[in-house]
Amino acid sequence: MKSICTLTRRADFSRRQFQDYYENQHSLLAIQHFPFVGYVRNHVVGGGDIGFDTISEFWAVDVDKLASLMKGPVGKLLQEDERRFMDQSLIAPGYARETVISDGQGPSRRFALLLNWEGEDFDVVNWARANVANQPAVSVDQVDAWQQPAFPAKAVVWTPVSDLLCNVPDSVQADLIEVERVETPPAQLLGNTDDSERLPI
């Protein structure tokens, strides 16, 4: 199971300060307590004022366990740390149905194409296959929000190329942002190791 979330800095933080704190403090705290099997931060580095600073991706085997942790002391600890650097009122999560369009190792800098449309008539997966299947490391997240504020897109196409906007249908609203992808090594995640195997942080 995968979830995805946009996160926004506190008003007294710059984007760089927010992202530095996230990488050097908050993400390290999160992997000590949550059984993630995958954890990626996509820090916004280009594309104008999109209204958030980072898109985080989380993979877990047991989503219910994550939810129960958030309701207890672990959740309180993480929320207290969130208050130090982010605007909690703007946290916008969603469940993601991930489709890998092409394998391969993409660059650390990549693009997130955020797509919105009315109704159910846009087949975003086949559109991505037709437009960027020849590129490495392309995937599509189809997102279902579960709270307000809602995740700001129905789908995200992750791609190493920036020239997709001209191919987006007129009926689909699109925002393209450049991000710096930072992944926690899988061996450091609780969901992949037991305590005896886990590498030091």
C-alpha cells in the first residue's frame, strides 16, 4: 500500500530551511518509529509557487498499523516535531494506486506532473504510456484523498522529462514542478528489517 502527501512550510521558514529540517531531523525521526518499506521525499526545486514544498511518498505493508501508531504516543511525538517546521493545517494526504510505466534508474532531479480533470473519462495510465514510456523510471500515482485539505491532484506522473505539458488534453488541468528525489535506503526502514539487522541511523 502506498500513500502520498503534500507538505508545506511554516510561514517563518524558507523553503530551504523547511526541506533541510525535513531531511536532517523529521525523516530520521519517522523511520525510527514507522514500519515503512519505502520512503521518498520529493522536494520542490522549480515550477513556481505551487502552494507546497515537498511531496512525500510512503509504502507500508500494514496501513492500519500506521494509523494506530498515529493515534498513540508515536503520533504525538511526530506531530510535535511537525509543528516545529510545517503548517499542519495544510497537510494534504491521499492513497495512491501506483502503476510503473517503465523501470530503470532515473535522475535525482525529476518532474511531477500533477493532473486534474472532471469525471472519469481521462485514462491517465494509458496517456502516460503513450507519451513517456520510452523514458526510464516513469510511474503514475492515481490518488484518492481521504481528508481536507485534499491532495491537490487526481494523478501524478513522475518523469525525468519536462516536455509533457504540450501533450496534455485541453480538458485536463496540469501543473509541472521540478523536484529533488531523496530516498531513504531500504535497509534503514523498519518495515524491511528486524531490530537485529537494522543499520544505525
